[in-house]
Amino acid sequence: PDMLEKAEVLTGGFASNYGQSMSSVFNLTTKTGDYQQFKGNVDLSVLNNSALIQGPLVKDKLSFILGVRKNNLDLLNLNEHSKAFFMGDVSSKVTYVVNPKTKLSVSTINVVDNLDFTHSPDFRLKLRAQNAINAQNFQMQSIIGKKMYSKTSFMHSGLSTSSKFGKYYY
């Protein structure tokens, strides 16, 4: 959440690929790192820890922002099987100002979610689910004229998932 500059939900007449139903658009804009000075913050709580750092790599030209988040459920020592949960993510963005009208940015996000009750004597279902999501985006923004701009993006994303339920594995 610390990486987000703006989040908006646009509802209405957006055509859906499946039938005549209505759909919506989630427009999430990530922050750009500070071009002048280094900044950071850390948030520690019972359930989650997060940190955000940002700053210039080359003053007024190249900036970075890095966010890390992790839940604390695996740290709770309720019993020998309490490390069954793990959720965390790392997101980053590097932005380069080519000239006053053009910016290039590369952003990434990596997410890991694990749930493992396969060795728990208390949980008879023997459930395990492991997910990993990663995405990278390269974007070029250019101002073309007083009332026109261009935003071009190339994105790659991947999902790795597996689950086990008793003797069944997916």
C-alpha cells in the first residue's frame, strides 16, 4: 500500500469479453521515488511488518523506490506447526528522466503465499497451498503536445501455484 500513489475504480460502460455484461477498471498508479533525498519508513505491528525506502540514484535524473512487506504469522510460536503460514511481497520501481518531456520506468512485484498443514496432527485435511506471483513492467511516458501524451508499456507476469489436499495434488 505504501507504493501506491493513486487507486481508482472506474465502473460503467466498459465492454466485457464475455457476453453483454458490464465490467470495471482498476487503475493503480505507483509512486515514483524521490529525486532529491533518501527517505524511508518502517511499520511494525503484531500481524505485519513493512518497510519502504526511496531516493535518488542520480540526483534529478534517476530515482528508486522499494517496498517490502511480510506477515508475522510464521513467527508466532503457538505450537511446532505454527510456521504453516507465510505471506510476503517485494515491489520496486526505478525511474529515469530522459528529458523534461520523457520518462522511462521499470517496476517489479514479487509475491509469495504459503499455507502448509500437511504435517499438523491437529488439522486432518492435510492441506498445502503454495503460490508465487511475479510481474515486471517497462513503461515510457512522453508529452507530445499541449493536449497529447503517450504512455507505452511492456509487461511480463508469471504465476506458479501448487496445492495438495490429502492425497490429491494439483
